Amino acid sequence: MRRLLCAAFISVATLAAACQHVTMSDPKPVPGHVTDLDAFHRFIGTHPTPEQFRKAYPDVTLVLPGQISTREFRTNNSRYFAELGGDGKIVGGKFM
């Protein structure tokens, strides 16, 4: 009985450890500018890396903190100024 309990505990611990290493698969690219803001905000809520952002929205210019960019007014959601978390992932931002 004790061996069975130990084996069950080790199995659960192994599964829990495996779940911590799950990575987000590459998102399907969305061509053009952002038109579905709800889907875009859900994507940003997953805290993607800049590389994942560029793969998901290849036609949107991603401006990271510290990058130099012009500030012309755009109304087509074609340029996103990202805010990064401590781990370098996108945690928010705004279109400009």
C-alpha cells in the first residue's frame, strides 16, 4: 500500500513539473492590420514574446521600449508600442 501511494505521488509530481514547461505554440499569422481587437487583446493576454508577436501579426510594426520610432498619427492599428514585463514578454501596450 505504501509503495502504491509513493508511486502515485511521484506520478502526480512528475505531471505537475511537466505542466510548468509547456510553451505556447506558434500562433497562426493574421495578415494585414489588426481589425479584431478582442482577439488581439486575448493574444496579448497570453504574454507573447516579441518573436511570437511578429509571427502572429507580421504586418503590424512592433515597437519595443527603447526603440526609436516616428510618432505620426495612424488610425489603422498598424503599429503597436509594446510594454514588456521583467521576463521580456509583452504584457500590454497601445496602438499609435
